[in-house]
Amino acid sequence: MEENVAVETIESNAVIEKKDTINKVPRGFIPAWSTRSVSFAVNAVLFMQMTFYATDVVGLSAGLVGTIILLSKVVEALSNFLVVFIDRTHTKFGKARPYELFIIPLWILTIMLFSTPNWGMTGKAIYVFILYTLVDCFCITFLTGSDIIYLGRSLKGDVRRAKVLSASGIIVTLFAAAIGILLPILMGTWGKQPGGWTKISLVLGVPFLIIGLIRFIFIKEIEEGGDAEQQQQIPFKATFNAMIKNKYILILAGAIFVQFVSGGMSAFSTYYFNSIVGNLSMLSVIGIIGLISPFVLLFFPLAMRKIGAMNFVRAGIVLMVIGNGLKYFAGNNIGLLLVDNFIAAVGIIPLTMMVGIFTLQCMDYGEWKTGVRVEGGLNAIVNFTNKIGTGLGSGLVGLIMSIAGYVGTAHVQTASAKTAIVWGYSLIPALLSVIILVILHFYDLDKKIGGIQEEIAARKAK
């Protein structure tokens, strides 16, 4: 009797140990994986100042800048479907890994963009459009399009992937927050000097370009026998049909679209602190929030067990509505702005960090429903709506400011311009968050994915 109990105990401990081993992330994987994401995030923080740079430094009108961004995003959105070729990429480095090298032209072109030569108004507008479009259409498209595919092919298991995304999310957000604090200081110190923005972009670009290559060097894709042959046999028509029949990727893409419209309008924060608070450097104080808010991800495993991943995301969006709405009443009160921005920042983190996991779920769902596994194509849909949303949001900033009568070189802005800034900083993002909440009401795949994955495994085992 005692021997049987002992045997059962040993077997039980062996099962637990095996499960822990399966869910354990390889040593060094998380910091190595985070490097390119850190580089990309720092670039994004700098890139968000493009509208401000173009209006207040280069001297282009707000309406012209909005038009440039919108046109560029239309071109980029169409080029985004080049990501489907990732499904047909087969090199000695793997399928998605080679696209990591786009981090090099990303930083080079960004430095060139923030070094706009004085070629007259038309020349400067053309220069900004070309550089901005090259960054968006090729560098950002392939970097974002290959990211989650690279993770899926270098690490197996949803639990391990979730751990990587959560931990990496904290690391990336902390770096982005630190740069968010540093950048306004650099802008205040060098921003108005000749060549000042070139200095700023070089100080950030050179070290983070090098950091951005670490993931490519050290993380390899897991080889999967027969994968290349299988993908080459799938015609584009079958790939396209598998994409449009995946209702969950369309729901997810809709939510991401609205979120990135809101994110694209984040340039209003610079205008808000410049014209409403009256001190652009105080934006660095708000940036401190980014050093605290990402630790909400530590609660993600518990939240997944108690309420589920999507419910955790929905709860975060409710906080976004509250935080952005309260900004309307803050005025130039830094204390209130800190509280409001903290609430909104905590709210957006679950959706931002977990969209990759939901995209992988959609890939599994598509394979289960159609028998065809599409990775690059589904990621292209998410990135397409991402880019269109960002472009629309960024373009709207310039158009709204132009309609409201904003003049970047003026010392004092009109009442209508200030009203537009306040609404763009607070109420519009709050309304967009409500729309996201409504869209995600229809996403219930997280409740079904376990059974779907088991059925896929059973099919392959036959």
C-alpha cells in the first residue's frame, strides 16, 4: 500500500516537473528577444515627433504635414500585403528571421528624415514624404509583419510565448518610457539649434541600431520538416480565401485599427504641453508613468486564470476610457495629468502586449477551419489596419490643427486651436476606446482555442 502511494507520488512529481520544463523559457531568450523590440520602440517614440518636427522645425503647414502622412500611409497600407511573401521565404536563416535586418535601414532613414535639408518649401515637403514613406512602406512593414511569426517559429507553446511577450513587454515599455523622459529634454536642449534634430536622432539611432541586431544574431528559428514544401504548394488564392474566412482576425484587426487611430493622434500630447501647459519639458514628467505602468503585466498570469486574457484586456480598455476622459478636466494641473495618464497607460498595456497571442490564436483557428495555415497573410491584415489606423490618426492631427487655425511659428495660439488640442488629447481618445470595447465584445476565440488546438494536433497525429 505504502509502496503504491510512493510510486504515485513519484509519478505525480514527474508529471509536474515535465510540465514545468515544457513551460520553461530557455535561459537568455527573453533579454535577447527583447533587443530588437526595444530598438523598434525607441524609434517609434522618436518617430511620433515627426509631425511636431515638420511643423515647428521644418516649417511646413499643419495641413500639408497631415496630407503627407495620410498619403504615405495609403501607399504603405497597400504595400503591407507584401508581408504575404514571408510565407514563401525560405533561407538558411529561416522564414521570418531575415526580415530582422530591416532595422538597419529603419534607423538610417529616420536619421535622414530628422535631418531635412533646407530645399525650399516644396523640396522639403517632397523630401519628408519620400523618407517617411520609405520608413513606413518597407522597414516598419516587414519588421512588424515578421515579428510574431519569428516568435512562433523560434519558441513553441502558448504558455512560453505568453511569458516572453509579457516579460519582453515590461522591458520594452521601460526603455520606451525612459526615452519618453529623455527625448523632451533633448528637444528642449538641442531642438531649436541648427542641426539639433540630427544630433537627437544620432544619439538615439547609433546605439539602438546595434542593439536591434542582437536578436537576429542569437535567436534561431526551429526547423520544421516539410514546412517549405507545404507552403510552396499553397496557391495565393487558397491563402487569400483562408484570410477572408477568418472572422476572428477581422474582429481583432478592427479593434487594432481603432486603437492605432488613437495612437496616431498621440502627437496631441506634444501640442498640449507646449500650448496648454506652457512647458514642453514637463512632458518628461508624464513619461515617468511609463516606468511604473508596465508592471501591470506581472498580474497577467493571475488574470488569465481568474477572468481570462480577453476579459483582462477589456478591463484595461475601460481604464482607457476613464483615464482619457478625465484629461479633459485637468488643464495645466500636472498632478491631475499624472493620475489621468497613469490610468490610461495601465489600460492600454494588456491589449498592446497580448495582440501577438491573439494573432497566433487566429492562425490556429484558420488552420482548423480551412486546413490551410496562413501566418504572413494574417499578420498582414493586422499590420494593414495598424498602419492605416496610425496614418489616419497622424493625418487627423494635422488636418484638425489646420482647420482649428493652429500656426506652429505663432507665440500664442487661438482659442479654437487650444480647444482642438484639448479634445484631441482627451475626449477623442476616450470615445475611440469605447468603440474598441464594443468591437472586442464579439471576440470569444480565447474560450474555444484549447479545443481547437487539440483537434489540430489530433489531425496531424493521424
